[in-house]
Amino acid sequence: MIELKNVNVVFQQKGGKIDAVKDVKLKINRGEIFGIVGLSGAGKSTVIRTINLLQKPTSGQIIIDGQDITNLKGEELRKVRLKIGMIFQHFNLISGKTVYENIEFVLKANNYPKEKRKDRVEELLKLVTLKDKAKVYPSKLSGGQKQRVGIARALANNPDILLCDEATSALDLENTNEILSLLKEINEKYGKTIVFITHEMEVAKKLFHRVAVMNNGVLEEVNDTYLIFSNPEKQVTKSLISKNLDIELPLQVKDLIKQGELVKITYTGDKSVDPVISSASKKFDVSISIIHGKIDYIQGKPLGILLVNITGQSEEIKKTKEYIKENVTDIDEISYNSQGGVE
């Protein structure tokens, strides 16, 4: 288990100081994929770097498996870091070494037995499906392949913890999904604890078991990933989620909706597949037109959003909305913004 107790990080700069991390209290369970999300400057990277003391806290404690590592130095710190692998946004591969040599370099640096290195490198290349690229140099690899080398290198010394610093931000969608699948496999097969920071909520939706939301150095909210998306509590979380779940419609659609009320309906869990709209249209003297909708699956559980237009007498519309509200997670009246998005 990883525990951060009252962690603060203050950077001294010309003209004053910057409170990059403010009194962060956090527990990360053994074997979980834990995400830290937030916009640029939120303090995510600084927090993750305190876990292996690449960034020493100004105050507070870093505790790993019950051991306070905050003030460790020299050989003691090196031993702790051997159990913490790190995967970087821009891969950090050695351009003059082959894929094989990049992985072997980590083993050499940590005095891995010479006679076992070849087998270990080949084992890692097989894990990340790059056995055929062993003699290839990084310049000949795609972004996704480079990151897989980075993952193999981070796993070389069999760490208990993997720290991922925006590990998919430099990749396209296809390569991102491949890397996320590989990390899931590593977590499930080997029980590695993975701490992953990102500003991409789509990554959070697909990968994390739990999520912490940061804003201006403050840890705003921590919860199960599904609950973060389906029931965010803090405004910063709602803002991040709304951008990810946003429904964009052409402004022309607005001209087609001349009457009634436009509402956004949010479903969670089993309610996502209940025939609420069909039931409401039969129960009340209204017409309900489905304008747009989608269902996401987070941790195998559905989260649905539906945009509908309800027309009829105002009293019937009111009863319809009340009925729908009783049978879904949330219902909101909405309007268009200037870009065609709904608010």
C-alpha cells in the first residue's frame, strides 16, 4: 500500500513561492490501478514524483508498505526505488541502443546477474509483444512500440509499483488502447500496483479502478471510477466529466425543435436499459422525440445519456418529467451554447 500523509511541495522561485501540492492525504491499495486526473498545472506530476522521491516533499510523509521512506538516502533509497518502475510520457529511450540493449541497460545498472539477463530481456520482450524488434533502434519504432519498450524497461527489475506519468498522451487512439490493454494485463496477471496520471478522462474511464481529482495542488475528490463519472461531487470533477460525456449537436438541430422542452437524461446501472421513455410516452399525453444519446461502459457498468424533446400541454410535460426523474439517475433542462453543445 502507498500512503501520502499531509504531503506539501513548495517551489521557491524568484519573486515568491509556488504551492504545487497542498496537504495531500491519499491511500492507494496494493494491486489496484489508481488514477490521478486534472488539468495542466493541477499538481499531478509533482504528486506522482513524490512516491519515489524524485520530488522530495517539503513536508509530510511518503509511506510504502508501512515503511516511511520520506527521509531515506543513498543505498536505502536505491533499494526502495528498485521496487518502483516509472513509465514516461516521451518514452526516454536511449536512441543509440537497440530495443534489447535499452532493456538490458536497466538490468546492468542494477547489477542483475549477468547470466540471467538474456532470459529476462526475452521474457519482457515477449510480454510486450516486441520479440521481433529486439535488434531495432528506437527511431524505427512507432510511438506505441516505443512505449511498450518503456513498459518492459520499467518492469525489468520486477517492481511492485508502476508509476505512469501521462504515459499515453503522446499516442494516437489506437496505440493508446493497446497500451491500456497491456497495463490491464500486467495488473491482472502480476498484481502490480499502477499509479497513472493523466488529463485524458477517456483513459480514466477505460483503465482506473479508483480516481483522485486534483486542482491547483489540492486533492478535491477520491472515489471509485464509476461513481466519479456517474455522480461527481465537486465542481472541478463535474467540469472534467461533462467535457468527456458532452453531447455535441449541430446548431441546425435547434431550428427543428420549435416546441416543448429539451431535456438531458442520465442513467446509471440497471436503469440504463430500462424502457423509461417508452413507458412515459404511453402513460402521458405527450410526444417524446429522441434527439441524441449514448451509453458508456465503465468498469463493466453502463452509464447512459439521452437527449430528448418533450412536446404537449405544459401540465402533461411536467408530469412526464417527474415520472422520468423517479426512474432515472438525473434529468436536466438544457439549452444550446453558441457552438451547438448542450448546457
